[in-house]
Amino acid sequence: MTQPLSWFEIPALDFARARSFYEKLFGVELKEWAAGPNVMGIFPYDREKASGGCVMRGPALVPTNDGVIIYLNAGDSLDEVLNRVQPSGGQVVFPKTPVPEIGFFAHIKDTEGNRVGLFAVK
């Protein structure tokens, strides 16, 4: 196994609100798809180079603050992304923290109540 993460799903109760939050946070457009009774907004990704993921609303999906934490790439500057969290409707719940010789991380709570990690080298 060369890359342990292949796909992630962030549960949403209000799909439009969650999609808007992540689009504002990262300055991207999430592509909307239906998957059976679920609706998903897929983050941009290159299938040849990276894993992918989505925000998803469905009958069996429940947002949580207490489960597994996924880390999304905050790009070049964690500070820039963290500055967009509160104006987009989220909350910073664990501040920017250094990981020696690797980078920085923080935890946010999204509009749905999920705890999500952010990571950047700066």
C-alpha cells in the first residue's frame, strides 16, 4: 500500500450549507453528483496523483465531532484558510499548532458539526 487514503466522505445534514462552507473555505467548486439516495459534492482532485473525497448527505450519514478526523490540505498557508473558517460559518476548535520539521495543523468544526483537520507546511 503506497497511499493509505483513497476516498473520504464528510457527512452533511444540510447539503447546500455544507457545500457552500467548503467552497468558500478553499475557493473551489464542488461538483454535485447523486449516488442512490445520497447527494455528494466532490472536491477537485486528480485521480492519477491523489485521493479524493466529498461532502455527502444521505439517510445513513451523521455528522460528528467525536469520530475519526480527516485532514484536508490547506495549501500554501494554514493561516489563510483559518481566516476564512468563521466568516464561512465554521469554528476553529484547535488553533494552528506546529509539527516539528513537518508543518502545521489545526482543527475546525464545519457548519454540520464535523471536526475536520487542516494541514499545511506553513
